[in-house]
Amino acid sequence: MQATVGERLVIHGKQVGQADRHGKILEVRGADGSPPYLVRFDDGHETLLYPGADCELEHEHQAH
């Protein structure tokens, strides 16, 4: 995954009924847009994230 500061991402729920988590990339710490990313989720929680298969960048029309 290649990302830039300000892009939004979504982590899909892993279990039936589990909500997706949406967040904004605050920092890109890897080279050339590579992980890890410092992300602030919509609930205010911030974390350093290495995206897995359940994570994707949101497209502009999907953003909340």
C-alpha cells in the first residue's frame, strides 16, 4: 500500500456484525508512501498502523 498524509483508510470488520473503522493518515513514516502510518480514527484514537489485508484506502466518494 502506498499512501499520503491526509488520505483516509478503512479497516473492515473481521467478524459478522463488527463495524468498519475509518481514519485519517496523519503521518507516513515509511519511504515513498510505505507503512507504517500514524492514523487518527474517527473515534479519536490514534495508532501506528501497518495495514493488513483487511485495510484499504477510501476513495473520495466513500469518505464520510
